Amino acid sequence: MNSTTVRFGTDGWRGVIADDFTFANLRVAALAIAAYLLENDDERQSARRGVCIAYDSRFLSSQFAAACAQTLNEAGIDVALANGITPTPALSMAVRERGAAGGIMVTSSHNPYQWNGVKYKAWYGGSGSPEIIRAIEAKLGMPVAPAAKPGCLEHVDFISSYMSAVEQFVDLDAIARAGRKYAIDSMHGAGQRLIANLFDRIGVQYVQIRAEADPLFGGVHPEPIEPHIRALGQAVVASHCDAGLCTDGDADRIGATDEHGNFVDPHKIFSILLDWVLRRKGWPGSVTRAFNTTKMLDRICAQHGRTLHEHGIGFKYVVDYMLTEEIVMGGEESGGIGFQRHLPERDGILNALLLANVMADEGKTLGELVGALQQKYGEHQYGRIDLHISDEIKRSAIVRALQLAPGDRAFADMPIERVETLDGVKFYLRNPEAESRQNAAETWLLLRASGTEPLMRVYCESCSRESVSRLLASARDFALRG
């Protein structure tokens, strides 16, 4: 066993199957969780409360989950193990409803099929806080003596009670009355036919693609962004749907396409839901967003007099806020959006249904909702590229980025106005194109190196698709310069 290869990132540990994500290393992670719970003084996290474990549709996920359960049982901890492929938010809800000490989700979320991983869910039904994750990491590689009496193993359906909670949160009658037609895409992941089965019951028209579980995900990354979501756009156009609704590999993230098959990025989805919640629902609370999300959210919050908290990248930071104050919504760039009154957790299935709810309430297609939002708050265009580069090149790019200062023109000849380093290196730029546009979006570019993969992500937002493309190309050149 090699504890040095097990490192927890923004939402757990991920690795390449049979390379570093092995049964041996998985047991290292599971033992660290067991040690953390066995030595915890907090009654809510006592090992006596047991642990819930679930898994997605990835290669060997069910066997990996069984190995986790066995490891915890041997340490004397009772386990409730999912009886089939399960969405991550369903596991999180089970942890909270059953009063478990925590939960283990075997998934690599939206990573390519070669990957698998472990997400840790705390007693409150959401991502483990940074403090909890650090405490678990501190236990990696430490021995745990076998218990005199092994824990019990129970196979459980986590999905039924979860779907009941989702149905109570959404106005299903409004969705049914609206008479819209949807395309549904679970990307061969854990979402499977959950939305489709619900639509069957309430009489909503739909077509579904990629519903069958497939550990290869049909040859695409199970991440609901371009280009992986194009099949959904094609299905929307071919079947004359009003929108396309998509969930990622473990169904905690949302993606969408409009009625013309155009990709609707997660920032627009977050903004649509937030604007609707504040106007229509009036739910109290502040809003949180990750460092790499759209600034349109700032304008929506200002319009409605709500406080907005900006934080690091990873839903665990959203959870931190949700555990300490009243938060109406929180989210991140990759389509992870959560509502405190539902669960301190991302939920792609809930958010897909809420999009349908908004369309019903507003009497608009998804494309019309996006257009109305852009008109009211200014055009905001967003882009992201993933650079699969060596750790050496990645480190060099970050070092050079940190040396840049206001006035420098390192990206598309746009002067840097200010630099922020909350999570990565973020440049706010003076964009001449914005000066000629009314209510133009701020132009910014963010370089962020992954802490767990040979990967650098570059994010950009501006007032036009053209300037986003130029800036991303310029940032790619900068990063690869060496």
C-alpha cells in the first residue's frame, strides 16, 4: 500500500484505474476515513453511527465500493451499501436522513472513463469541509487494528427517498401543465432514467439518449460541457424539443442545451436559477460562488440586494458557508449548484428539473431565458480550456503568471488592470471592445493548476465570444511557452 499516491483534492481523491487507483490504495483511503471516525470526539461523526457507501457506473465501481465496505466492517464500523448504481446527491441525502457519521461515494465524477475516485460526504449530507478532509488526509497510511467484532453490512436502496425529496422541492404540476418537450441525457452515468421515469408519471413529453450504464461512457467524457454534450443538442433539434437536460457521470452536475441545440453553459444555468429564485421565490439568504464563476451573479445579487461570497474552487467551500449562515444558493463553474433548503450538496437531477420549472413559470424556452438574462444584465460569454501538460510546465506557467503586474500585456495585448490569487492566478484586463458596449461584462482570465492531475485549466469571461477565444488562445501560448 502506498499512502503517498492518495491525495484528496477539491472533492476527494481520484486516480487512474490500475495505475494509482487500485484496491490497495482504495483501502488506504478507506482506512484513513475509518481512523478519522473511530477517533472522533464529535458525536455526529462517531463511528458508532455507521457509514453509507454508494457507487456510480464506472468500471469496477461496485467492487471498489464493496472493498470499502469490507475495510470499514473489519474496523468495526457498520455500513449501509447501495444496492445499485446511485447518484452522489442520493448518497448525501441518505447520510443525513439515516444520521450516519459520513458517506463514501465511489466515483470520479466527470473525469474520463480511465479514472475512478472517492468522494467523502460528512454527517450533514454534503462534501467534507476542508477541515474534515485535512483530518482524513492526516490519517493516511496509519494502521487501524481489526475490531474484535466486525461491523454489519446492509444493502440499501438510497434512490427512492431521494427522489421523493426532489419531487417535493420542484413544482411538478407547473412542469406538467406547461406542455414542453425535453431531451434528457444522463451520459451513461448514474442519472440513468430517473428524470425520464418522473416525466412518464406526470405526463411530460421527452426523448432520452445515453441512458444505459456504460463504464466507457460511449467514448466521451461524462462532463456536460462542449464537446461532450453535442449529442444532446442534436437530439433536441431532431425531436423538436424546448430544451435539453444533462447530468454528469455521478449526476451531481447539470448541463443543458437550448431549443436550437446550442450549449448553455453552467454559468447561465446558475444565473437563470438565481434570478428566478430571488424574483419568484424570495427565499432569504446570501449567495456564494467559486472564484472561476461568472460575474453576472454579482450583478443579479446587487439587483436584489443580496450579499455574495466569493470563495475557492470546490463545492466544499460552498458547504462551509451553508453550515455557518443562511445561504439561498451556492455553486461552482462545472455545473455544481446547491440549495441549502434542499441539501448542502450539488444536485444535477434537482437542477435539471428546476430549469424545467423556470421555463414553466416564465413561459419561455431555455434559449429565450438566456436571451432575457443577457439583455437585462449585459452579455457575458465564457470559455474554458484544459491543458494536459507536465507538472514541470504547469509550475513554470504559474511562476511566470505570478510575476505579471498591472500594465503588462501578456494576453491578447490587453493591459492587466489587477491580479487576484484566491485560487489560481486571475487577471482582470482592459478590453477595448467592452468600452463600446453598453453594460459590458468585465473581462478576466484565470490560470489554475490542478493539485491532483497533470492539468492546467484556463478560464475566461468577456463581453463577446470573439474576445474569449482570443484570450484563451493567448493563455494557451503563454502556458506552453515553457
